[in-house]
Amino acid sequence: MYLMIHELPNTPEYFHEPEFRVLDAAGGRNVTLLIRNPNAEHNITYVGLNAEMWYGSYGEHVDSTRMYPLSLFQDVREETRVGLEFARVGADVTW
């Protein structure tokens, strides 16, 4: 299982990009992400989050989900856990 995250931070381009890591994928449907702001001097505000799930060595697209409005504020070097739910996973894919 591969998870692609398209972040939408409300920050200038010269900031360090936020880091995303999958902490848990319960049944492949409920995913817990760890979002980390690596900046030492700048905070980040997220207005939304798009996530896509891919499966297999040929990259079969399984599902997509969005979180709008997210309204997540991260201070410098802060880590935040965010839960995502994919609707079609489990019905279409055998893990």
C-alpha cells in the first residue's frame, strides 16, 4: 500500500516542506498520519488535505479522500496526528 499526500499549506515557497508519515493503517481503510512542521522559525497553517491510496507494484489507484476545511495550525517543530478514512477500501481491494 502506498499513500500519496498532497499538502496544501498556506506558506511561502522558501519554507521547509512539511513531513508526512503513515503511523497506522487499520484494515487499510482508517489511516493515521503524523504531520510534522520541520521549520525552526515559521509556523504552518493548513486549509485542507488531499490523500490518495495506491496498491501493488503497478500502482493501482484504490481511493482518494479530502479533508476540507482542515484549519490545522502547526507551531515550529510541532507534530500533529490526523485521522483519514477511505470509503471504498475494503470493498474493492483484498489486502
